[in-house]
Amino acid sequence: MTNAATATATATATATANPVLRVAPAAPAEAAAYFRASLVFHADVSDVAAALAADGDPGFVVLDSRSTESWDQGHIPGAIHLPTALIPEQAEQLLDRSVPVVTYCWGPGCNGATRAALALAELGYQVKEMLGGFEYWAREGFAYETWEGGARRAADPLTAPVDAENCGC
């Protein structure tokens, strides 16, 4: 088969491929690098909760980047409240540059934690974003605090296992 015939056959196969494979998966080494990089920048709710629940210092602080009204409605116990807009002027008073920061906001539909992480990184902090935000913290059944005191919801079976301590991921 000539190079032109091979290219035509490849183009035809690609055009008829399903939407998932229309763009071929990355080579394994490229995929490994991409997913490793993702883990450098992100933590998930379950891992953050497990680290905070373990005895001793988790080695990071959790930062809620939402408004005071949102904080009062519910936040992770022990989190530092620092709205994104105030990070440039207040981060140095509240955070130690030698301690990594895990940011969160409302949930997956909000990029507030991303903006907070960017602001902190630009100030020289080591930072990760907690995927899922406060929404998934509450949906996975972890305790949280409100202006009225502590609260907890039953785990949502669509986000967390019903009869297991963790998802096994």
C-alpha cells in the first residue's frame, strides 16, 4: 500500500470511528506524564478527608476561598477562610509559605479554587486544588461546620460507597 493509500485508509477509519476514538488516545508515556502532572495539581475530597482524619499533622492546610456568606453556610472543619480577592493582602498573615495549601470553593461548576490556587502560586505558595469542592465534601458524607455548629449529611450513593469506608480508588 502506498503512503497516500495508507493515509486515505487511516482518514476513512478515523472518520468512521466512534466519538471516543475519533481522536486516538495518547501514547502510554504521554498519558503517564499528563496524569502524573494532574496529581501534582489536584487532590480529591476523600484523600483530603483521610489525611485530615489521620493522627498528626497532615502536612498541608485547607483554604476555603469563598465569601463569608458561603463560609457561614458550611465549610470544612479546620479550614482557613480567605476569599480569593483578599489573598494578595492577607495570605502572608494567615499562611506559612513552607506548608502546602489545598484550596476549595463550591464545587466542580466553580473555578474559585482554581483562581485562589493561581493567586497563591503567584505569591510563592505550594498549592493544590481540591476537586469537587465543598459540594462533594458534603455529598460524600464528611462532617462540616456552619454558623450554627457542626453538621453532616448522609453520603450520596452517587458519589460515595454506602457501606464502605472508602471507594477503593
